[in-house]
Amino acid sequence: MEQTRLSRREPRPQATQYHRLEPQRTTCIECKQPMWVVYHAHRSITTLHGLCQLTLVVRRCGKGSCGRSRQASRAEEEGRWALPPGECGLDLIALVGTLRYREHRSVPKMHQALLARGISIAQRSVTHLM
């Protein structure tokens, strides 16, 4: 029984852009105390302009008795880049939708169009973006 290889044949390209996203609010909305930076999350997003490495600053209320001390506050701008579970940017999703529904292209032709633009993406991922 022959197994198919699901992993990448070549490494993912290096990020061409780096962005640091911070929450706008630095004080707790419940107790008005300053929120602490608890960790930095890292996320890679494929956009039409290349691969972007996002560093997300996550804050949390430092006052233990506050009702929101267990709730993390992430950057509001994160939703402008991509959907929560996704690795592809909203601009890439919009382009695939345009190619599919306005220009009536098939998945292999959309994949070729993305490769021609320099976007390294699997054909199966193009199917998932529709």
C-alpha cells in the first residue's frame, strides 16, 4: 500500500513583512487597572503581498480579584488580516472568490493564477478558500 506524502516538499518561504499588533485598550474595562502583557502570539498569514509574520501582543488584567482577570485581550486589528483559524489573508480569499464567481475559473486555473502572482499555496488550499 503506497502512502501519499501530505507534507511540504520544500520549506515555507520566509516572511517578507513583519507586523506587531497590540490591543488598543491598555486598561481593564471592569476595574480600570492597567492590563499586563502576558505573552506574545505569533501567526503567519499568506497575503497577496507575500507572507506576513504577525506578532500579537496579548494582555490580561493583573488584578486577581477582577472578574476579567482570566480573559485575554488580543489586538482588534487581527480580524483585519485573516479569519481566526485561517492562514490566508482576507485579500487572498477575496481574489479566489473573484476568480471563481466572476471569471468562472476552475480550481487548477485559479491555482495557476496564484502561482503566477508568486503566491505559494497548495491546490487543495485553493479549494478550501472557496
